[in-house]
Amino acid sequence: MARIISIDTLRDERRKQNIEADVPFIGPGGTPGSVSKRIVNGEMDTYELTRPIGEMLTTPAGLYELVQKSVIDLELGREQMPLLYQPIYRSIEDKNFTEFVDIVPFLNAQIVFLEHMELEEIKLGYRKLGAKDTVPIVTWASGFQITEDMRVYDKTWEVAQYNRALGEAYNSLLNHIHLYPIISYNYPSKNKTSANTTETTYREKLRATLKAALAHASQDRNTDTRAPRRPNILLASSAKRWDIEEVLQRMVIGGTEYPAISGIDTMIFYDGWTVTVGEKTYEYPGVDPNKAYLVEGRKFFVELVKHDLLVDAGNADLSRLVEELVVARARRGVVASPVNAVEEITLP
């Protein structure tokens, strides 16, 4: 049975886990710090302030504590929007990444083991160099203001809501920047499978379409390595979840028994995300219910992390009655080569 990955299934998995991790942040004056994030039996420990928010803003120690609360509240928001893309991507974290990173080593490093004869030179690893290509490390940032009204009326609950929304927005961004390159790519015919129209019932057509997609993908060979595509992940809309789960299993249709379809070990269901900020609506598209994507995971997809989300507070603006700004930012890049790893499927 393939593993099912969706917002709901990942939340259910987290409810069964015990987790403890240190989450970094930038304290007052640029001092680095961290706060412990604990999840016990799926319940995450919250961080309660010891004094009203107005008092916290008056001293460095209070501001430091306020940032700690912001980080924990933000993590609560991230728990509500789990990351879906991780089975597809390798992750490389390096604080020394430059603004533009040469992607050739991540996709075209090649190694072979050969029998070594006495006094013969060992065959060393090789990097196939083609046209130079780079990926930018992008700075992603957001934040909110702690206003004088929040202090005067002690709206600690309002600050907590902003923090959680910040965490949800960040994980939604990560899902988008990693999955959108797959669902938005204009695939050539060698990466496409059309919907089956010859079978009788919808279930038979869907099953035949998925089988044809697996077969078609295996016939395509990488132009550099000559290796065939071996997709193991199916990316689709949650609207098709139950139909796809059903036809991949052993089933009987019209008295004919069909064996389970092998090769797919993970199914990811992604519906995108929408938020309205002020008068503007931002939308991250999900998978079209009429499409699905067979993906060969890890090999041609890499996330480059210079640093993950960092949170700090500062820069009051008296002219606008802003007492503090809470700012979160991360620096990341994405390497994706859908043409080498993805089969686009039109569903019946």
C-alpha cells in the first residue's frame, strides 16, 4: 500500500509523535538564541508570557521573551500546514551558498565502480558540463507590527494569531515553490500520457491510464545518463484521491479480477492555498483535478537552504504608533528538472 501524503494525513501522523527540537531566532541587538519546541502525543507545548505585552516591550529581557513566544506560536502555525514536497526533494543546507548557485553538480555528477587491475588508474567521479545554469537563492520575508493599541489594550491574543498565520504562510510558500515547478511545466510529448478512452467504465479507464503512464515513462531515457525514468510518486488533487487509491489496488470489475498496480510507493495530494491580505488575494495553485503527475523522486529535485526561517523583533516607528516589528525571513533556492523526472497524465 502506497503512503498517502496530504495535509490531513500528515496532521494525523504528527498527533502520534513525540518531538523535541531547538528552534533558532535572533534576539534583541542581533543576539542569536533558540527556544525548545516540544510535541507530546501530538500536543504542542505553548509559550505563555509572564507579564502583559506592554511591559515586555520595555526591557531587552522582556523583548527576548516576546520573540521566544513569537517563534513558538509561529511553529504552531507551521504544524497546521505540513510540508508535502519532501519525498520529492533532496535537501542541502549550506550557509556558504552564494546568491547564485551553479546547479550542474546537483544534477550531473556521475560515478561508476569498475574492476581494478593492478597498476591501472582508478576511474574517478565525473561531472558532465553543459551550458552553465544557475539557481538564485531567494530571500523570502514577511512580518507584522506590534502597535501601541496592542500594548495599551494588552492584545496578546492578537499577536499570537499573527504569529500562527506567519507560520502557516511560510509552510504554504514552501509547498508552492517546490510543487509549482512540476504542475506548471509545459511538458513535451515524451512526458505526456493521454486519458484512456477505449475501456468501458470510469474505473477501467482510470486504471488503464495510470498503467499506460508508468509504461510510457519507463521508455523515456535521460539524454546524458541513458537511464530510464522510474517514477515512484504520484502527485494529484485530493478530489481524485479515493478514485486513484481504489484503482491502484487489486479489484474486480465485471467479473474480471485485476491485480494491484505496483511501482507507486507514495501519493501526494495537493490543492494549493489562498489568503487575502488587506484587499489583495494571493493564490498558490494546486493540482488540476483533471491532471496527475508521476514523479521520480529525489534525483532531479533539490532544495538549497542557505538558512531556514529566522525571526527577530525591532525597529519601532513612533510616527505610526508602531512599537515593534516582528520579521521572519529565509533564504532558499529550488533546483527542479521536470523534463527528466515527470510524466504528466490527463485523467479520464
